[in-house]
Amino acid sequence: MGRSKGHTPVRTCISCGAKREKKELVRLILDARGLIVRDDRGKGRGRGAYVCRNNLCLEKLEKDNRLKRAFRKDGTLSLHSEFWEEMSGGGGHIKKKS
């Protein structure tokens, strides 16, 4: 039994809770070192979390334990050092506030 041609995957942003098509969001995963990285292919192993591509949602990632809750981890979770560069280079207008 296959999926119908009209199916579009919907995911929820972990920052604002908005439901959007999967292709409109950025998928985040934990790499082998426990750092949060962007998963552009959407095929990375393990639990993934989705976030909107706007500055407000991305800045909220480091607050309120959103990442810990999404990845079901205790302790400190860190964004990969190149995360903000990847986001701004990916066609978005995203810059980390200094």
C-alpha cells in the first residue's frame, strides 16, 4: 500500500510550535560528538527536531530547554560551532546576535 500523490509531510517547529511542510523547516540532529548540526538531506540517523528558518525561532533554540526536550537528553546540548555560518549560507538571512 503506497502513499497517495497528494501527501505532504507536516512537522512542528520546536521554537514556535507552528506546523509547516517539512521542506519549509530545518532539520536538526545530534552528531556522534553530541553536537547539534543541520541535516540538509533529512536522512541523518536518530531523533530529529525541526525549526523554522527565521531568526526569532533560531535564537530561541538556546533558551528554555527546547533542544533538551526535543532530543530527550539531560545535561548540556550545544550547537555545532559552524551552525550559524551554515544557516546564513543556506539561502537564509540568519545571523547570530553577538
